[in-house]
Amino acid sequence: MSAMGEETSTHARRRRMEIFAFLFLTAVLMPALAVATVGGYGLTVWVYQMIAGPPGPPPR
């Protein structure tokens, strides 16, 4: 009977770790990646505009 108890305990621990991994991915990692992606794109555009000038028609 102790083998059955160990199997249930291992299953419960694995399920807990899967839930923790899911919550970590959805609540921490994905928002951080989204902010980093948008921030990186904004920085790229900003640096490009410092070099090439702002968008719009050329000044007269």
C-alpha cells in the first residue's frame, strides 16, 4: 500500500509543479517578454530617427 501512497504523492507534486510553471509563464515571463519586445522596437525606432531624422516631408 505504501507504493500507492508514493505514487499519489508524486502525482500531486508533479501537478503542483506544472501549475506553478504555468502561472510563472503566464504571469511573469510572457508579460516581461511583451514589454521587452515593445521597448526594444521603440528603442530601435528612436535610434533610427536620431540618425535619419524625423518622419515627414523634408524641410524647405
